[in-house]
Amino acid sequence: MKYFYVVFTLVFLVACTTSKPKERVVVIDEKPEISKKDSLSFFLEHYEKFFATNFNVSECPGAAVVVVKGDAVIYKKGFGVKEIHTQDSVDVNTVFRIASLSKGVTAVLAGNLVDRDELQWDQNVRESVKTFSLRDSEQADRLKVNHLLSHTTGLYPYTYTKLIQKGWSLEQIIRSFKRKGVVSKEGVDYEYQNAIFSVIEKIMENQTEKSFEILLKERVFAPAGMHTASSTYTAIRENDNVALPHKYNHYSKKYKVTEIHKNYYNVAAAGGINASISDMGEYLKVLLGYHPDIISKESLSDIFNPIICTSDEDTYVNLWDGVTDSYYAMGWRVLDYRGRRVLYHGGNVNQYKTQLLIDPDNDIGVCVLFNGPNPFNGPVIPTFLNYYDFYKEISQNQYVK
């Protein structure tokens, strides 16, 4: 049955995006004979076919994919081009904006500070950022670091998004929070944020007397081997190997290159990190627990620990086949998926679409970066999970005769 679902998924995605006549598909309910040794490469071969086929059908300009198993990168590849109507191909060192995957990186950095006793999860926000307040000053006094990182501050969703887009500095935004009311008590409701999430930057800076940019470089990027990762607009503009963003026109059904804008670099903790797929491969190793020099297993467990249930929220992960419940931890979504828990986050900024998933039980992770919106972005991670479960079953139950 799982085999049928995999084949059906591939055929459905291709059929829905082409105008060719549909052909009758006959599914043979037999599993291919394959050894344990070859099952992982077999999985990668078929997932690549799925990805390449649907990427080409989507006509998205460029993408990059990395898969890590244990402490090894087992697949890494660029697809398409950095800029439409050119032959400038995306390679494994091409830099993308990773959008809200930045939140997970920020949580890892916070764990690093916790490991060094420079930060506490239950530390009060106003203890470090004196200029922060809310209209409800008592709630402002109670807000803690874990409330910021789990989107449980009590503010309405996306508070001050307009100020982010206007280019206000984080300091200006922080001072403006004193005029904002709340819609619930802290720790009670999940409401996704970018501006108040990034207040963590100032807490980290005040605790260490180092800039957020330097902390990322020294504590995460450099020790992880993320050589092309950065967190500023200047850094991505000065890089000569960048996948440019593309808008999609739904009327003409064509892509058009657009500019990299400054939005969300003013809240870098929430959405301002840049990285190549090679960088993200090294980052996946951190998330799988192979860099205790960056973050301990205890702090990894903390940032992955569910804080607020989101199963009743109008969020796309609740529509994935196999997901029974969802939660938000600190910078991470936690999904109950077919009897195990997986960690996930997606991102969307400046036309870039990004996806990252960690499956701790199977010691595997995947990241996908796109430089344009496309219908393939949605199924790329749930299909990865489905493919992997299918081929894992093969490796456990079937041998070459």
C-alpha cells in the first residue's frame, strides 16, 4: 500500500501540472528486490527522480537539495539556474535566503549560550532589554526567553510586520512594543511572530556583549563549517554566487527575476540568514546531534521539546498525510508522524521558499531551497518522508535472493 501511495504521489503531481493526456497507470503490488546495503542509494535515486521530474514541471528557476544521514552528507545537488533566461546554474555553494529557517538557527545559538551559562530559557526579557515593554506592563514583566522562541507571547499574530517591511531597526521596533496590547496571557496561545521573536537578538547581545552577527559566525557558522553562511543584506549582495529571487505571474504563468530586498535583515533572528545548500548540510549534522561543541544534546532536546499544541491551528503541516498532531517548540515545529516525532520548519521571504526536516529516530535530515514560489514546494518534504519509510521497510524486510 505504501508503494502504491508513492507511485500515485509522483504520477498525481506530474499529471496535475501538464496538459498531456492522462495514461492509465497499472500499479504492480510487488516490491523490488533490493539488499539492505543498496536500499539507501535506491531511495536517493528514486527521490532524485521524483524531485527532478516535478521541479522541471514546476518551471521554478532554481533549487538545491541536501540529505544527511548520521554525520555524513549522502546527497547534495543544485538544480536549474540562479537567474531565469541564463545558463548560470545553481551549484552546491550557491547562496539562498533561508527565510524562517533562521528561527531554528537562532534557537541553536540560544542553546549554545545556555550551555555556557550566558542565557536561561526562563530568563525574563526585561532583565536584559530594559527598553522593552507592552501596554500591559505586568505581562511584559512576565515574558521569558522561551515565550519569544515559541510564539507564545500573547500578542496577535505577525505583530509589527509592517514596521519590519518599512525597514525599521530592531531597536525602534522594540521601543514601539509599549503601545501594543495583548490578546492572551503569555504561554497560553500560539500566534506566529517575527518582530518579537527577534527580541532574542538583543538579549543575546546584552548577555555576551557581542553582536548577533558575530555570535552566529563564532558560535555556529565557523565551528559547523558553514563557510558561505551570513546574516546581513551586505553579505548576500557582495556574494557573486547567489540564486536571485523570482516572482511568479499567475496570469502569464511566467517567472520574472526580482531584487533581493532588505526586509527581514532588520530582524535577522527570524528571517535574515543566508546560506548555500552545502552550509545547510553541515547545519543538519548539528541538528542531528553531531556537534556537541556547538550545542549539547541536552539543549537540543530543550529546543525540540514541544511547548504549545498547534494541532487545531490553520497551518499546512496539519494537512500532511501521516501527521496526527503538531506543536511548536523553540524555533521548531514538532510533528507526530506515523508513530514518531519529526522536527520541521518552512520559510518564505523575498520569493524564496525553504524547507527543512529532521527525523531523529532514523538519524536523517533533508533541506530544500527554492528561488521562486512553486506548487512543488508543498509536497517536497512529506513525499521525502513517505519515500524514506517505504525504502526503510524494504531494507528491513527484503534481501536479494
